Amino acid sequence: MNLRGYLKLAQAPFQMMLAYRTATLIECLGVVLRIYLMRIFWTAVYGGGAAVEGITLPMMVTYATLSNIQGLITSSYVHWFVQHRVRDGSIVIELLRPYGFLRSLLAWSIGDSLLWGGLMAIFTLAASLPFVNLHPPASLMAGLVYLASLILAIGVNFFLTTIVGLIAFWTLEITAFNTIFFFLSMFLSGGLIPLWFLPPWVRRIAELLPFQSLAHLPLSIYIGKIGGTAMGIALFKQAAWIGVLSVVVWLIWKAAERKVIVQGG
Amino acid sequence: MHRLWVLGLVMLAGIKSRMEYRLDFILQVTMGLVWNLASLVFIWAVLARFRSMAGWSLEEVFFIYTLRLLAHGCYCLLFKNVQIVSRYVRWGDFDRVLLRPLNPLLQLITWEYDPAGIGDLGLGLICFAVANRLLEFHWTPPAIAFLFLVVIGGCLIELSLFLLINTLAFWITEAGRLTQFILTFSDQFALYPLDIYNALLQFLLTFLVPVGFMSYYPATAFLNRMEDTLFSPAFAYLTPLVGLVLFALAYSFWRVGINRYQSTGS
């Protein structure tokens, strides 16, 4: 299938979500509330004290706010999409369609992140600004590299969630795996607690895993904790993970194709 | 008494039918535990680094967390279905409920059973055991009695808040979605000492969405820090009363809603 077809697929989640406007609006307001709570929380924890690990309170509030907002963009639900298709057997229809299943998932996911996620992020950001002081990026360069890093984060997250989704070909049920994934990515991505504040042994584990690409690397670039050539290294790490994970996804997919079980007669 | 007996029997049947699917049952319980564990790990990890917040030590904040989780666990174990009452009303299932000779609310609470509550309460009990080690309480019989009343009161507060919101479904179709907001307050704002909030939020969390009474206020009594209690030291003992009054209010509102019910169209 040509690129035009995939572009059409990318618009699909946007149109679908438009049907659930109220639900989405309430979700955004929920994120605004959480951003406000995080500002209160970190202010209380710092208690007027000085910088910790080189992170001042305004930097921390910016980090937490941006983490919540970019979460709207990087999050993905392709794994539930795959589980649903495998369970009700409609995966067979997907396999018959004149395009690659994985590529269609990617198109769908990118559309969901950039169009719908982007719109939600802008709305949430605008609604949060009265409550928090969001600092601009450390420099113009940091801002640009942050955007590149965010795009790579969407990629890493896509491949990770796709791996979770493909497990459904063997187990039909991914709730347990999703829970493990949720827990790991919550704490090892640095999205909730910056990795600098965690014990050294946790930090060392996080260094070896792909999760820090989701939040820690882009956010550290934005607030200037990672600067200069280190920014390039961070981007390289993310790109390398995309390379490794895409091979893993491809291998699992090859095995899954031979494993398709269709329920019913 | 007869009603409670029936309620117990139906609930037990609900648990049994869920246990039919062994793995699913275990997964549900684990999910209940993991969701709460996530916020616990967050608070613990940050306070292990920063030691305290607004004059409350890690151990004390952990105790506030524990009190909320005990009340929340009891709520989830027994009444979690209240959260989806608005759905039954909108789908028209409610007609069946009205035809049966048992209190409609009791029927809805036992309609289907969500085992996740076992995980919530289980983690709450573990946390309580740990908090006991950390803080060296001296439990006297009145203190133990008060603890039970606080947990029951906190449970009633959460039940009443969700009942109030879901009763709105008799008037507004989208009422169920507002549940998310109450969840944000009861699941997140209630985890921390109220001292960290500004005056407006303190007022809100005390008088409008009184989740402060689930954890923070009674904690000041158990931790002997009543000189710090917001508004008045007496608030430290008010949890059972707040629970009862709020439940009376929510239940009356629910009665008004039922009388208005006209089933779904067509």
C-alpha cells in the first residue's frame, strides 16, 4: 500500500476520538488536576530548601508538569487493540488486508500521538498555565533537541507496547503483562520520580533498560540537566533502542503469524 | 438483620462466581494491590530522599496513607459497585431492581462482585502492620475502638461521595464520568497532610469533598499532633460523625432520585 493509505489510517484515531469529546475533555481536566497536585507536592517536599542533585524547585515543577503533558502524546493503546483483534478473531481480516499489520499499527499510533495526543497536550498545557510556572527550555537548542527526543520517545513507546500486545497471540490475555509494563515504565522511565532522586542501584538498572527513553531523557534535555554533546548521546541511545526493539518486534511478529488461532468454527 | 443476611449471601455468591475463573480472580486482586502500591512507592521513594514534607516525617505521611487505604479497602471490598450505579440506571437495568422485594441500593451493591477490593484491603493491612512497627503506637482499648470507627467512617465517606455523584445519573446522562473527579480527590489528594494545600483546597477537602476526614484528621489524633490540626482540634475525632451525616445525606438524595426514575426511553 502506498503512503497515502497509511496517512488515511493515521487520521482514523482522530476521527474516532472526536466521537468521545466529553470523555476526552474530562480526561484532560483530570491531568490538569494532577499537574496542580504535583506542583503542591514538590513545593511541600522542597520546603523552601536549596537545589537537590542540582535540581531546583522551579526545574522540578517544570519537569513534573511537562512529564504529565507529554504523557498524553507518548501513551499508546496499541496493545489493547492487538489483544482485541486476536481475541475476537478479526486479526484474520487484518492479515488479509492489502497492507502490513505492523505498519498499519505504527501509522495508527503515530496519528493518535501527534494529532489527537498533540491536541490534548496543547489544551492541557493551556489549562495548566494559570496553576504552574512552566519554565521555557534551557536554551533554544535544548528546546529543539527536546522535540526530536520526544518524537523518538513516541517510537520507543510504540515498540514496547506492541511487544506487550503481541503476547496476546500466545496468552489471549495481556492484563498481567500490562500491569508489569505499567509498573516498570512508571518508575524506570523517570516520568513520576526523576531518576536522580532514586537509590543508585535503581538508577543503574534504569540505565540498562529502554524505559528512560520515554521520559527521563527528553525531560532532562528540556530543563538543561543533559546539555551539550550529552544531548547527542541521549538521542543516540533512544534511536539505538528503537533499532533493537523494532528487530525484537519483527521477530515476535514472525513467530506470531504462524501462531494465529481463530476462535469458533 | 434479615436484609444484611441476604446481602451477605448474595455477596458471597458473587465472590464464588468470580473465583470460578481462578487466574482472573488472582489477577483482579493483584491489580487492586498494584494500583495502590504505585502511589505508595512514589511517596516512599521521594520522602526517603527528602525526609519530610510540611513538617510531617516519612513515617507520619505513611501512616496517613495507611489510614486512607484501610478505609478505601473496606469501601472497595463491600461497596465498589456504587461507582457504576449510573451505568445501571442508563441501561435501564434498574427496572428489574425496582420489581424485587429488597432495598434497591443493596441489590445494586451486590449486582456483580469486583475482587480487586481484596487487594486494596490486603495492602492496607500490611501497611498497618509496617506503620505499627515504625511509629510504636501504644494501643489502648479506646484507641482500638476509635480506629475501627475511623475506618468505618472513612469507608462511609467514600461510599457517600460516589453515591451522591452516581445518583446524578437520574438527571444527567453523563454523570458517570464525574466519578473520575471524585477518584482524583479520594485517590490522590487524600494521601497527603492537608497542611500542604492552600486555604481554598483545605476548605474544599474538609467541607465539600471531605476526604480529609478519611486520613489526615484522624491521623493527627493517633500521632498526638492535635495542636497542628487545621480548623479545630475537635476535627481529629469527627470522622465517624462526618461519615454518618454524609451517608444520611447521600441516601436521602438517592431516595429522591429513585422517585424520579422513569426508565429509559423506547
